[in-house]
Amino acid sequence: MLQAMFRIPPFFPSLSVLLCRRLDAVGANTLVFDRRRKAYLHREAMATIVDQAEGLNNVAFHFGSQSEGTTTPGLRSDTDTLISMNILNIMLHWSDWKRGMLNLLMVKDDSTPAQHYLLQRVRSDEPLPETRVAGPYDVIDSQGRVFFSSLYIISACADDIGANYLRRGPSLSNNEDFDYVLAFPCTSLPPEILAWFDAMRPGYWPPPEVFEIARQCPCFLVADGDRGSPTEHIEWRVTPNLIERHLMFSLNNVQKKCLIVLKMLKKEELTPHLHEGCKFTSFHCKTALFFTLERTPSDVWNEQGFLECIVRCLHTIREFLIQGDCPHYIVENVDLFDKKLCRECQVKLEKQIRVMIKDDMHVLFNLQIDDLGERLVQLHPHVERFPDQSASVCGKLTLGLFTVYVSYFSSICKHLCDTRDTGFYQGAIDLINILKFRQANDTPSRYASHSAQFLITNLLSCLAFVASSYCIQTGQPVPRDVWQMYSEILDTDVASSRLKLASMLYCHGDMHRSAFVLNDVQQRLDNSVTSVCSCRRLRNEQPPEAFCEYALRHWNPETLTHKIAFCVRFMREEMYCAPAVLWFEMYRSVVDDVGHRHNSEQDWMDWAEVDARPFMLYLQYLTFGGLRERQRQLQALQGLWDICLNRVTLGKMFHPETVGNLLGHCEEMEGHMEGAMRLYNVSRDFMPRNNAANLHILRLTGLQ
């Protein structure tokens, strides 16, 4: 083996420790690895619960760099999501057949590519092959067998994410940051996966305990036929993603950092040498790491041996390139270079890696990703030019997690609002009961339990405001049990539920209590609080530094809830808890505006949504005006003006158009109609369509 032939330069141990420290500083350290893993497990738990709440028997998984922790800000890794659709029965054996279900039998012959299967339709009333074509995705072969086309799953995914998508293998994406794969779970492990577990493993890795847990992980079938195969359109590829993820979760920090460095070298030093259409991927690097782990003693994987481990991995890649075959770590007879890397490019990459190793890895000093090369040569590691990125990474992870949380909750609310049979109120009660029943009778993971509790608390919040809205509309007193609910639901976040309570109290005519709640919110909205919204407009926004530091040191969703301010949302069912000017936001569309909404806007544009801080100031203007406290009213008005006059501050709002509309309404109440009209026009500049400013302009010009 090539690994036995390399020498270890005397400076490797000290440089190895330095490299580990610099990777710590760019977010590749124990704390961030832990937070990243937990954040993505929380995200997939929430996705699963919401899909099932909407009647979809799906289970979500996040695979790849983000959930495994093997990325840094500079690598700009995307998020890989696999949705396991449990809507049919995948049979490996005839004994797996189930009555009344759509049964598909995994079949293959000598001509079927390795790692691939065809799915033959089986009758649902008895365990016999189906002979009739039942739909557009059924394909009948010369022997009369009916196969289920993999084009079905591509079509289903395209329907889910929209028409403008890019396909890469089995994944589809409408955004460069996200890849989606729909898959079917295998009822049992296919023979090629079992063979890996049953084979004699004389190497150093994986340890028996990791191996045994991995055996319990299911496999999936994804729509990825062998390119160029005559049956490509009906081929399904077996993928052991969960097994691979479990292997990655078992790695220590040095092993994860090793893969991170390999990815950096791949991106900067290897990819530029490839022909168009050829790919050397992160999965090739991960595969090399797995094989290297298997053949390398565990005591080598430490900080002093870090560079040696990297070189060992590079030698493994060289072996693959020299032999022209990159074997799959789990599935036999699969060449990961096939149809991805031509022979000429393999020769080029082998030469480049050989030069790297011969040059004692001086290439590391040239790495520009995360300024790693410059970080290695700096004499003073704490100079401001190269700050520690750990807090920033944790802040963004937390921001991403809560953005996903509130986005999925918006999806749930939209689903309940559109459910005509029960309506929102009864639908929310039914869903809360289902979630509580599952918590009491199942054994959910702590991630699923927290996600369910988040939904329960927020649904209870909506129920309280829907009930209060009805009481205000009909002139009835708010019942005692609804008042009691408010004490249980105010901690959905730091501000939004409290602001909605203050708004409800204002609309109820209770100005003093509204002012009390507003003062409480103002004290809570300090500089460690960051804003989150389901509209996802500020995708790359950097959270406040104080919030990032808090996320680094106190990371858990329950604690961080007190540092998150969701945008304040009023559904139409809650409209009488909102000031009347926000009703225009619920009917913001003029003429054909609805047709110009992006997919991501469909869930919330029939509601009123506004950033927490400006809404607090607007409510203070109304409330202090009602209390005849003119000085405090003018202070609130000035606060709104400060936001609108500062383009940078306004640009950091999720709903700047709504902020402009609220200030415009204040100017109307001040009697400044020309100023109000200018503000509505500024609002329209931010968002020409689907903006209530158009309605306000029509109203002021007398055209409505």
C-alpha cells in the first residue's frame, strides 16, 4: 500500500497542533460540532411532525456536511434533506407483502447495475404480480411485468419545490443552499448492505458498538438510475445514508477535521484541474476517510498526528486514482468514479496529490477558504483580522433553526386555515390533542418532544387570540379560561405573543394593561435579541454579536427562545385583536397581485406580519395616545421615524413595507396627509406588489 511508503517530517506534530487550533477558530471544534448536530436533528424532527400533522406519512432526515459537522463557513456547504415517504410497501421478499397497500417488489438480474433495483408492481388483494398498467408512471416490459418508474418521484419533488428546479442525481433544488431528495424506505436491508455487515472486518474501524447500531439503520431507494442504462428510467438506487451518517456521528474531532481539510483541498487544489463535466466530490473524500480509518490504528488520530492522518487519506485517494476505481465503502462492486471522473482527470489529480505530499503539505499555507492559510502563518492568533468564528457559526445555526421552526408553524397555520371541514379553531384543538397523545403514549426523542411542544404552545397562543378576537368582535367579555391561557403561552418567544397580548388589550379598550405589557417588552428587547420570520427574506443576515455569544455558551432551544423575537403575525381569524390598519395587510393584493407571489410567500401574505420592534413602537403610539400621554406618544413616533429614516436599519427589517405603512398611518393621525402619502410611496418602492400601501394610496386619493 502507498501509505506504508511515506515519511513523517519532523515539523508535522507541531504544525498539526497549530492546524487543529486554527480549525477550532473557524468553527470546527467540539462546541460547534455538537450544536450543529443538534440543530439539524431538531430541524428534521420538526419537519417530520409537521408533514405528519398535514396528513403526510413522511420522515425527514438531514444528511451530509451540515448535520455531520464537517463544514465551515468558507466551505459554503448546502443542506441535504431526504424525505422518506412511507406511502407504499417496498418488498424485498414475497413474505413482505401487505394486503390493501401499494406493494412494490425489488427485483434485479445480471443486467441490472450494481446498487440498483427495479420496482415491480404487485397486486394489493393477493401476492401476485400486477399485469395491468394503472397510471402514467407504470412501464410494462417484454415479459409482461409492470414496473414503477423513478420519474414519479422526480415529478412529486418538483411539485413540492416548484417548477424552477435544478436536478443533480436524485436531488432537486430551487435554491443553491438546499437539495431535496424524496425516497422510499426499504422494508429490510438489501443483500448488498447485509454483505457489508456480515463480512469479516480485520481493520481498526468501525468499533463493534458503532457497527451494531449501524445495523439497525434502514436504507432508502432514490430515483437515480444508472446514466446511459437502457432501463435508467425505471431504476432505483439503494442508498445507505443513515448508516453513513451514524458512522460520521461516531468520529472524533480530529477525524472530522481531517475530512474538512480534505474538502478544502478538493475545492481549491483539485477541482480547478478537472474537465467540464467531471466531478471529484466530497463523497469521494468521505469514502477515502472511511477506508483510511479502517486501516489506521486509533492512536494515530490525535492532534499531534493530524497531518499524518491527512496524508494517509490523500494516499488512499491516490490509490483509487491509480487503480482507476473508487470503491463504495459499504456497497460492493460500485465504482464511485464511474461517469463522474474520466481517466485523464484521474491521472491529473493523482499527480497533483503526489506533488502535495512530496512538498510536505506546504499547500496548506495557500488555502484561502476561511483564510486558513493566512491563519497558519500569523504570529499573533488573536489579532482582530482573524477573529474566532465559533460564536458567529452558532448564532447562524440558531437563527436557521428558529427560522425553520416558525416557517413550519406557518405551514401548519396555513393548512388549518385552508381546512374547510373543521376550520382553524377546531383543527388546532384536534392537532394539539394528537400531539399531546403522542407525547404521552410514544417515546419520542428529545428533538421530537421539543418540536411538538413548540407547536403546542404556539397553537395554544393562536387559540387564545382567535377566541379573544371573536369576543371583541361580538362585544362579549373574554372568558376566564382564555385569560388563564395567556399566562401559559407568552413564552413562545421574547416578544411576539406579548405584543399580540398588548394589541388585544388595546383593542379591548384596556389601555393601562396594554402599556404595562409594552413596557415589559421594551425591557426584554435588548441587543442580545435577534429577529426571526417565516418569510425568509434576510437569508444571509448576521445575528447580533451578543446573541451569537449567548448561542455559543447557552445553546439549547428552550433557553434561546428568550433571545428570539418572531415577527408579529395576525391571521384573519385574529383580526379583531389587531389595530384596524393591519387589516389592510390581510387583504393586501390588488388586481392580479396574487399571481406574483413567490412560493415562499403563499403561507403568510393573507395575514398581517410586522417586525416586533416597530410594531411595539406603533402600539406605544396608539396606547399612549389613548392614555393622553403625549410626550411618550411622540417618543414612540420618533422611534418609528428613526427606523424609517435609516435605510440600513430599515433594510434589516423583514417587512420594511409594513413598517412604512404603520408610520404612514401615524402621520395620518397626526394630520400630515402629504407626509403619509410620501411614506406609502416609500413603502411601495420596497414592494410594488402585494403591498397594503397600494390600498392606502387609493384610500387617500379617494379612488377606492
